[in-house]
Amino acid sequence: MWQQLNTVSSSWVTLVLFLVFVVLVEAYRTHSFESKIFIRFFEFTTYLRIFGGDREVSRLRSFQIILLFISVLSYGFLLFFGLYHRGLIAFSGQEYLSLVLLLSGIVVVRYLVLKGLVWLTDLQTISNYIVFKNIALNGLFSLFALLVITLYSFGPFSTANMLLYGFVILVSFHLFFAIYTYSSIFMLGFKPWIYLILYFCAFKILPWIWVAHRYQLL
């Protein structure tokens, strides 16, 4: 059963959300051109075309690190509130921090695995592009997650259904763009396709199954 809340805002939630919005403002100030293009959801391909060149994706830039930071904190909030509503964790900053660390660990492991596949296939360019696009998409989706969390925490929509709808929309977006990304790579003639299938199934889906099992969601 989903637990219902009268109010979910607390000092640490406010502090973390304030920190995220400060980082967003600073990112917009220091990367104004990239930020303006990035937030145009329906022109996302334009962002990929401008900033997805070989030189740009060959290394993690500061804007991408900011997107990773915001993504982990935003998804951490969605997972935290969802688990709390199910009565699986306590409403505390320590539980939220544990989830953020867990998500960060998943991100690091997936990155290292992808780099290992690059070593096996010797396809550095495709690997860099996958990392770049995944960070960009997660950053874009995290803005939507932030909107959901902010309305949920401080608006008149503090219901479990709002979290559930937001979660379903995010998962749908992720599945659609993941299928689109990897199918487009196949269309480009990526030969050792079995490695991408292994990465997608074992290291993009399996971690979330493990999280669901750990918190008794399955």
C-alpha cells in the first residue's frame, strides 16, 4: 500500500533542491549558449548535432558533469519518495543519501563496463557518443523529474499518484530513446552488435531489477 502524506517538505529536502537550482543557475550562467539549446526539448537533435562531434564527446566536459550531478540527485528524489510511500524506507536524509550513493555506484559501474566493451571492440567513437547522449538525455529528463519533485514537495499535488505518473513517463522516455539510440547504431553498421545487446540488457536493465529486488518492489 502507498502511504499518504500531508506534507513531505523538510529542511533537508529544501536544502538539496535549493542546491540543485543554484547549480542549474550557475550552469546557465557559465554555459549560456549550450544551456539555451539544451533546454529546447523538441530541438534535442540540434543539441546533439552541435555538441556531439568527435572532439566534444572525447572527454567529459564540465557541463556534462553538472548534468550527471543533477540527474543523480533528481532520480534519487523520485526513488526516495516512491520507496517512502510504499513504506519501505524512513523519511530521512540518510536514506536519501544512501540512494544517491547507490545510483552513483550504478553510473560508475556502467561507465567502466562500457569502457571495457570499448577495449574489446576498439570502437572508441561510438562509446563516447553513447556516453554523451546518455548523459544529455538523463540531464534533460532530470529537469522533468525536478519539476515533479518540486510540485510534489511544495505544491498542492503531494500524492502518490503524481509520483507514479512521473515515474511511468520517465521510464517510457528512457525506453523509447534507448531503443532509438541503439537501433540507430545498428543502422550505422555496428558489427559486434552482441556487445551492445549485452551492455543494454545486463548493465542498463539488470541494475534496476536488482534495486527493485533489494527494496522488495518485485
